[in-house]
Amino acid sequence: MKTNDVIFQTVAKVVFFMIIFFAVRIFFAGHYYPGGGFVGGLLTSGAIVLLLLAFDMKTVKKGLPIDFKCLIGLGLLFGAGTAAGSLLFNVPFFTHAYDYFQLPLFGKTSLHTAMLFDLGVYFVVIGVTMTIIQTIGESE
């Protein structure tokens, strides 16, 4: 960590949360508008990369103690579980159910079982991109 990066580090902390909130919004809007798990995962990875640029890898790993390889497995489990759910209820493959809920900060929002698949995509995208970036960063 460099001592002359105080302004960048302070701004990165604030912008990190702004990007994360936007990624969550894009994730929830993805069923009706452009976005979803893939774009939300890329935005989240971009926010983590911003922290990696502002701080060193050791500091970010201490603040975000996540094994991104396990996140890939969790995402694949969500994706496979969503597909298997349709088989359990004897409906066509990837058939989903939905209902409307009143969520804080989002208002009236429809939640779909397809959102669980999107959550799996979100986790896989974050896991893969951050594993690649950390692997490249550790070799330097």
C-alpha cells in the first residue's frame, strides 16, 4: 500500500458501495430490462477490482474473505438446482413461478424462480472473473 494514495483509497471505498448498489439494482431489473446475473456479476467484479487497484491484494482479502472458487461451485449449484426444481414438480424444463412482493428500497417487485438461476450466473461470473484476476495478480 502506498502512502500517497489516500484520496484514491477514500474515493474507492465510497465508489465500491455505489457500484455494488447499482449491481444489485441491475440484477433485480434483469428479468424485464437489460441486466441480470451476468451484468450484475461483472459490475460486482469491477467494484472488487477497484478495491484491488486502491489497496493491495492482502488488504482486500482481509476485508472480503471469500474463496471465489467456492463461489463458482455455489453458482453452479443454484443453476442446477433451478433446473432440477422443474423436474421435481413435473413441469417442463426451466419452468418458473413468480409472485409480487413489496421490498424495501425496491418497492413492488416481482420475484421469479428464474431469479435463482440469475443468482447462480451472478456467483459464477464473480467467481470466474475474480479467480482469473487474482491468479494474474499473484504472479506479479
